[in-house]
Amino acid sequence: MAWTKYQLFLAGLMLTTGSLNTLSAKWADMFSAKGCHDDPEHAFAHPFVQAVGMFMGEFSCLAVFYILLCTDRRRPEPRINPGQSFNPLLFFAPAMCDMTATCIMYVALNMTSASSFQMLRGAVIIFTGLLSVTFLGRRLQKSQWLGILTTIVGLIIVGLADFFSKHKDDTHKLSDVITGDLLIIMAQVIVSVQMVLEEKFVYKHDVHPLKAVGTEGFFGFVVLSLLLIPMYFIHVLEDTLDAFCQIGHEPLILLALLGNTVSIAFFNFAGISVTKEISATTRMVLDSLRTLVIWVVSLALGWEQFHGLQVVGFLVLLVGTALYNGLHRPLLARIPCCAHLLPFDLLLLFGVSQLMNRRPIFPSMLRIDMPRCEPLLQHREMLCSAASVRGAHSLFLRLIRLPEKHSDSNQATTMGSVRCFKLQ
């Protein structure tokens, strides 16, 4: 099914703002300007000030949420579900993880290239997968373990590309580049802890995504803004006054910081909207594509030099991400000879979503409540045939249109006009 103009707009907005977010942060790092005490020009190295701007952008998502909610309530039939009430302090621990990881990554961005920064952030799936097994009791599929191993190989290749390319590049010292790359990977460990905390304590409360992002942004903005005060007296960490003086001497720095703040707000909004209007799979693909956009723009602007190993590393990371998130399954489901390799429940979901003119969604590490699908197991052969998916759709509808007393309201979710069991 062809995308509507609105869906194309959302995809373009997500890709553009996601790329601008990293590029604007790197652009700010490349400026040099005088400080407050007639010192000679020096680089704008203020990662904590940049992080405050980013959290301000996330905090603005909270305002967007309430504006949309007020607008929606004026309609005859409101469509936005505000979610259940919850204790906002649930978001404090994930917000502190987000704050710590963001500050570390902005420090690292001063030391390495924008493209390597974005590629190495793919390491998050390694630690998220391992922590979900350890703390959430989740079992990873073989394709996900393969995706993790592939990602590790991709990270090694990107690291080697940085090592070899910096012999020809005077913009960063080799020691700085290695340190920056290691800091990015370290930050992904903290990001994965944030994701596990959110899944274990936050997601069960059915909070609207914009409200969740905005609440975390609020905590991050307030705490980090307060931390800037003692940091001013420890100039090794941050000198906020010097940052504002440099902005005064070079107004383009302010433009870069505003670009970072505004882009993160629109990126979060566009990402949530893409998941809602198209699919989570599309959001993953677009997030991978923005790495390519960042790399191409950095090359075009002369911010870094081309190295063939980076191409190989990017492609390997792309394959690893695809395997971990199950993006290979729609392709296998379309090939009759490979369909039997997929789990039965995923084939069923794929067939139904196709017939409903929706993009297939394959959430990783999830499965349909199989006891309710027992009547379909006898039709396994038919369901594994690409030519007989309409029969699967008919059987599926007969199965799920049972009286409400047979359904579990906590396990069910609405997909169009069809009721299907939430994969868990």
C-alpha cells in the first residue's frame, strides 16, 4: 500500500530532524571563539550546556502533548488516550540514566566524528539484549543472538576505520578518537539500563509516549541545570559562563544549539507518529538511514575523510540491527521456500497485517498467546503457504471474534477493526 502524503511527511521529518540533531551538535563543537576574560580563541567544548539544550527540547514534548490533548478534547469523538495516572517519579531513574549517557556522548562527540558517533550508538542493542535476559528473564531468539554478534563485528570494523583514518586527519588526535569511541560505547551501557528500567517499571502504566519523553526531559533539564552551578566552580567539567561568552562572540553557536534543541523535539514527535501511522519497523529503518545521511553530509562538508572500512562497518551494523529487530522476517515470509523457517505466530501476524493493508510489524522477543491459536495449528501447512494467507485471515477472524468473556483485557489490543492479542 502506497504511503499517504502525511506519512511521507512524517518519515521525511523524522529522517531530517534526526540527522540535524547530531549534525548541529557537531557543528557547535567545531566553532572557536573568545571567552569571558579576553583569552585567545578556543574551541566551544561545553557538552553539559549542549545536554541542557537537548533536555529542554525533550521537555517541550510535554507542552506539545497537553496542546494536542486540549485540541483533541474539543472534538466530538476524542482520539488521544491520555493514559492512566502515574507517579512522575517513576521516570526519575530512567531520566538520570538518560542524562548521564547524553553528557558522556556529548563529551565523546568532541573527540570523534559525527558519523562514527552515530554508528557506534548501535552498540545499544548488545547491552539491551544481555540486560533483558538477565533482569527481565527474556529469551532471545537465534536471530537476535546472531544480530548481537554481527553488531560486535560491525563496531570493531568502525573502530578500525577510525584508527586508520586518523593517521591522515589532523582534526582529532588518535588518542582522543579512541577515547571518544570508548566513551560512546560506555554510554550505550547506561542507555540500555535506561531501557530496561523503562520496560520494567514504566511501560506497564500505559503512559503516552510524548508525555513519557517530556517527563524525562523535565527531570533531566532541572537536575542538569542545577548541576551546572557547582560545575562552574570546577572548570575541568564545565564553565557555563565561558559558554555564554563564546556564544556572544560567535552567534552561530547559538544557532547550532537551537538547532539541536528544536530538532530533538521534532524528532521525538516524528518518531512516535511514524510508529503510530506506519509501523515500528519503518521507524527502525529510518533511524538506520539517518546514520547514512549524517555520514554523507559530514563528507560533503569536509568534516571527515572517506574511508572504505566505514562503509563496510555501516553495512555490517545495519545487518546486525535488522537481525536483532526481526526486519529480515517480512522478506522470508514472502519466499514460500523460506516461510517454514519462521515461527507460526509471526507468519500469522504477517499475513493478517498484510490483508489489513497495514505494514507488517514484528516486535522482537514477543509472541502471540498460543493457547488461543490452537484451533489454527491444524492448518499450519496452509498458513505457511504465501498463496493461502487469505484463508489464514478468515480463520484468524473466526478465532478472535469470540465473546468478550473469553478474552483477556490486559492481553488484548486493537489493530484497526480487528482484535488481536498483544505480543509479550
